[in-house]
Amino acid sequence: MINRLRPLAFLLAFVSLPLGNGQAQDPVELALQINRYYGSPDRALVEGAVEIPYSSLRFDRGVDGLRADANIEVMIQRSDGEEVYRTEHRIEPEAINDEMALSPRVSSIEKFAIYAPPGEYVARARVTDLRTNRTVEVTAPMVIPQEHRFFSDVLLTSYVQRDVQLAEATYLPYLIGTTMFSPNPRGVYFKDAPLVYFYYEMYPAADVGEITLEREIENAAGETIERLGERKVTVSAEQNLDLGQFSIQDLEPGNYVLRVRCVSCPQGTTAEQPFEVRDALGQPSFALATPQEEQPPAAAALRYYGDLTPVQVDSLVSTLSILFTQEQKRMLGELAPEGKARFLNRFWDNNDSDPATPQNEFKDMVDQRIAYADQFFASSQRAGHQTDRGRTWILFGPPTEKIDRPVEATVGAYEIWNYSSLGHTFAFGDFRRDGDYRLIYSTDPRFPGDPTIQSEVDRQADSTRESFLPGARGYERVIEDIRQYRTTTGVRVH
């Protein structure tokens, strides 16, 4: 089991894919990215990802919505042609409507990992659309060097995935349930999901103590347009990871470089990585249900959801329930499907900031938040909008500040979200190591966290609820982190 993940470099390869869904579009790209994480001097864990845009696949409509059907193969060969790794599996991406199925902004990210000695390799990914029998391949060189550098490349990411445990004396690793950052093969980020996370590592030959880092964003002209601040990091063989985040909301669409510079290092070591910002304006927002081919005449008067089945209306009400008051939830429970649809239409119209325009900005914002939650907060047990992080994101939007403890946490990964304008702090922990981050602390009395951590942080007894934590001990660091970083005093006002 590796305790520290050490990314050394990234390599990208692109190839145009045949177009899916039978419509003329701009060419889309299949992307293959490889990141290297060292486990020992003579063996490296290599993780990669293949990004398959939805617009490259054909989606057919079934009883449960739109679904594609494809096969993905990943092969890795040594420089002499010997194949040392192969994995193959079937994927069935789902889309909630035609807009999502045709969107180049939505992709299926398929990951793989190999445990290999230093050397030169070639990675190849092959994707076959099983509905059209069209196949596309993409390759990328993979070089695992023997030596270690002091400062690693920066790895940008947009969500968190599983850690990888190594199976000794073989090329094949096996997966476990802890977390690490995953690659974003295209390095493209959209302004409707503005937070971008990054991390980097230092590789000291010996304990070097505290170093000073500068972090900044450069535009395509080489001008520094944003400084993310100076940061002091204590570096040792056991503590060499640092991470951060920044918002791209104020960046103009275009190409940028994130640069991290060690200003206290003798040679001024620098790590950098390019990324692209794209404006999502003008892109269709995703409706929450699959439109039917024929609209019932009786529902034509409804501005929204006039074509939904009763099951789809109930699903929509469940998805949006975080926005409703207790009285509204009680009333919805007594309404027939048609009445629920009319309630939802009134709800959106009542919250429309500018009724004179055809666009409902509030509804568009909520739709985007739900789409973001489903993409980035889903677990193996729940859809993203059903998770505690997803519900918080839908209700409050992106946090002002986010403290992430994905790798070094001994009890499991956890996150602290601050909303400075609201005066609220929420903390979520994956202490069961199943990828499902549950609310462990909150300054909002409507959404109490786990009583064990909540009572310790606030120094108030809370024995009325049962804790869901795996054990009662080992959470001291989590409690101190929340106390240090929370926005408010932490004493809840009832």
C-alpha cells in the first residue's frame, strides 16, 4: 500500500472520433492521459484515464432513458512490443435528454492502473461503439524514469476517485476505497463549474524543513494575471504533498498556465501545467428528465415538465426536495402527478428574477448545480444530488473556501466547506472509505452533522442522535481542523 502519491508527468494524445447520434457536429476528441505515481525506486504505479465524449457515441432511447453501449480496451506494451497489461470492459453511459447525449462537454472517464518497473512503454486505448461498430484508437508514450526529481509536475483535477493498492510481483494493481485526485485528460474547465483543484509533491533527498512556494496563473501571453498567494510548506519524506484550489469564474475564456515556484530552493524549482477555460454561456442547460417524443395536449399550458410521466414527476420532486420547505413537502405528498407538475412550474416562476425574459435564471442555476453534483459527488451508493455534498452544493452553490484532506487523513478523507457570506461551515467525511462523503459537522441547525464530531467541535453535549462513525476514537485531527478553519464560532444558534 502506498501512502504518498507521487505524480511525475503527464502526456496527452488526441484523435478525432466518428460522430455519433446521426447529427453533423464538429469533430470530437478521445483523450488518453497518463500520470505516474512512484511506490518504490524500482517499481511505479502508473494510473491513466481515457475520456470519451458523449457526442462521440450513439445514444438510443429505451424505457429508462437514453443509453449508449460501448466497449473499451486499454493495452500497454514494452518498447520491444511485449504486451504487459490489458483490460477490457463494457460501458453504458446514460443521458437524461438529447442535449446531454449530444454535448461535447459531458464525457465518460474510464480509468486504469498498472504497476511496472522503469522503462519505455506505449499505452493504447481502443473504444468501440457497439451500436455502430465504429472503433477508434489512441496511443501515448509512457516513460517511467529511474531517477526522482525534487519537485513534481502540477496535476489539475476536477474530482476525486479511488486510491490504488499494489499487487506485489505483478503488473496488475487492485483498487480499494480510499481517495486520490484523478486526471482530467483534456485539461478543459467550464465556467459554470468554476472551482479547479490541484496538487503537487516535493521529493527531498533528506528532510529539508520549511520551504516557501509562490503560486500564480499566467495567460497565453506569459503575463501573470492572478497570484494565488505565498505558501510555506514543511517538507519531509513523510510529509511532501501540498494541494490547493482556485476559481476560474473571473478568467476570460482561453489558455492559461498554473505555476508553482519554490522561491526558497537554491535553483528556484518550478512546476507548471497548462489548462483551458471555456465559457459555458450559450450551451443548453440540462433538463432533469428525458423528453417524450409526443407531448400530451393537456399539458401544453405548462411552461416546464408538460411531457413527464408520473414516475418522472416523482423523481423530479425527490431531486428538488432540498429546495422546499416542510410545508411544501407535505403539500406535494398529497398532490397527484399533474398537481405536482403545476406546483413545480409555480415554484420556478415565483423565483424567476426577470419574468419578462424567456430565460429563468434561477432554474438554470439549479439545473447546473444538480448536473455538477451528479457529475462530481456521486458515490457507489447514491446519485450525486442525493449525497450530502451534492445537496449542500445545490442549496448553497460552490463554497467560498474548501479545505480538502484526501490523502494524509488517517481516519479517512474529509472536506471542510466555508460559506463566508452566509457565516456557515459544513464538513463531510468518507470515514467508511466507500466514496460516500457524509455530513459530519454543520453550523446550520437545519442540517446537523454526526453527533460525535458536532458535539466535540462545538463543545456541547449531543446525545439525542446515534453516530454513524465507524468508531468513537481517532477523530482528534478532524475536530481540530474544523475548529481552525470554520467560518463562524461553531456554536449553533437554535
